[in-house]
Amino acid sequence: MLERGIVMNAAIQNMLERRSIRKYRPDQISDEDLNIILEAGLYAPNAGGRQSPIFVVCRNAEINAALGKINKAAFHGRMSTENAYISKEQPSIADDADIASGFYGAPVVITLFASENFLYSEADCCVAAQNIMLAAHSLGIGSCMVARAWDTFSSELGRRLQEEWDIDKGMEAKIHVILGYADSARPSAKPRKGNRVRVVN
Ligand SMILES: Cc1cc2nc3c(=O)[nH]c(=O)nc-3n(C[C@H](O)[C@H](O)[C@H](O)COP(=O)(O)O)c2cc1C
């Protein structure tokens, strides 16, 4: 779209420029920025207007490292090849088996939980995650959505933390969003695949 010279407003530019960040500086983001980001998440669309997802923010480096290891161990997907990879600039755990944590050392890990018995829990958590990531990017803070939240919180440590943090047993971890300041330049986007849009009049 940029190439076609369309003048974009700031919100659309923010959407096009956000990239998944997997290399983080250890410094924390401020409470003020975190609160703005979470507020954006709370205003995401939500099925039935139920506002069912809850956001559990963990800034404890030790806990994030332990959960990140569990998250990585739960990855049984296909490893990348020379021709099929996720990111060369900011490799994911599928690109580089030596990465120790599924949370990439990010100083903030938000886990979105929603009811285990609601058809739209995943969708609710994913749209909230997108609001969180776009708000973060608009404030100069990097982010990445990370899967396997259920595996992470169904581990022994995850179950213990869920109880300690007083999260109802009926709430299931659906997705993580990690946040922090990027440790290197923003990666470029892969070229968009063609033929993904049909407009029917
Ligand atoms: C549902 C979902 C799950 C994802 N899970 C992971 C993940 O577990 N680990 C990871 O490094 N990136 C994960 N990502 C990020 C994608 O790899 C990333 O969005 C994709 O490669 C496109 O790159 P971009 O976000 O920079 O545009 C996930 C994204 C989505 C939407």
C-alpha cells in the first residue's frame, strides 16, 4: 500500500509497521506505559459483550524464565528450513533450537486467560492480544504473541502459579503476549502473499 502512495493515518501505519520482536533488552517498561497498553486490551471486541478474558501480567524474571522454558519444551512443531522460516532477523524457537525460552527473555509476559467453557474464548483472547500489541508498538514497545499457553499453565509450575495468583480453575490460559524494548532494529515484514483477498460486488 505504501508503494501505491496512499497517505495513511497514524493508526493504519502503526498496524503495518508492528513486527514480532524476539530480541529484548532486560529493562522493564514503565507502569504508566503498561497501564495504557492493558487499557487498550480491555477495550478489545469481546464475544457477547461478556468481557471474559483476564490479563495476568508477570514481571518476575525468574518465573518468566521458568515458564518460558516450559513453553519452549511444549513446542513440537516443524523446525524451519532454509526456505521455510519464521524470521531470519529475529529467529523464533522454530528457527533456532538453541533459544532457551519461548518468551525470548522479554521482561513482561502477559497471559490471557478465559473461560474453558466458552466457544469464543480463544477469539476473545486473540483480539485483546492484538490491541495490546498495537498499543505497545504505538508507544515504542516491542511485542510478540506466543502460543502454547495452555501447555505452559497445565504444567506443575503453571498449575501452582494459577492457584497462587488466585485465578479461577475454570479459566484457561489461551495465549501469551510478551512485551519489552527491542534489542535490535525492527525486523522487516515478509512480502505479502498475493491472491489472499477477494472483493465481491
Ligand atoms: C496465534 C499466533 C501464535 C503465535 N505464536 C508464536 C509463538 O509461539 N512464538 C513466536 O515466536 N511467535 C509466535 N507468533 C508470531 C508469528 O510468528 C508472527 O506474527 C509471524 O511470523 C508474522 O510476523 P510479524 O508479527 O512480525 O508480522 C504467533 C502469532 C500468532 C498470530
